[in-house]
Amino acid sequence: MFYYILKVAISAASIVLVSEIAKRSSLFGALVASLPLTSLLAFLWMHFEKTDNQQIAQLSKSIFYLVIPSLALFLLFPLFLNKGLAFWLSLSLSIGTTIVLYFVMIAVLRYFHIAI
């Protein structure tokens, strides 16, 4: 149970760190947020839990392919906000589009017989 609480605490602390840095500097906040912290933490937790290296490698490969459609969120969200859309609507539209693009990417990968 302690290990689980430690995982949650470290993961939460990384999110708080990014938001606090971003309040002071959007550039440094973006720099820290652009680091694949979630992925790195997942790799570390899996390694510490003695997960097979092939599973960790497969996760890394899957993340690589799904990062591509996730970039739409970072393009669309500021675009919608700058067009005057409300925050929640902009965020919802950006997330919705990203979800659709995830499914498109998965379909494309399956079409080319690329396992994720």
C-alpha cells in the first residue's frame, strides 16, 4: 500500500510542479510540461514492478504513435481561445477532435498492420 501511495504522490507532485512553474513562466512551464513525464513515470513504475522489458517497449512504441494525434489539442486549443470561444468550449472541442484523431490513427496503423 505504501508503494501505491508513493506512486500517486510522486505523480501528483509532477503535475503540481508543472502548474506552479507555468504560473511564473509560460516558457519554462511549457518546457517542463513537454517532457514526457507521465511516460517516464510509467516506464519507471513498470520497471520497479519487474514488468517484462517487452511490455515496456511496447508501451513506448504505442505512446510514440499516439503522440502524433495528440498534437492537435495543442494546435486547436489556443486557436479556439484566440477566436473568442469560451475556455470550456475550446477545451471540449480540442479534446473531442483529439479523440477522433486517436481513432483515425489507430485505424491507419491497423490498415498498415502496425501493432500498438
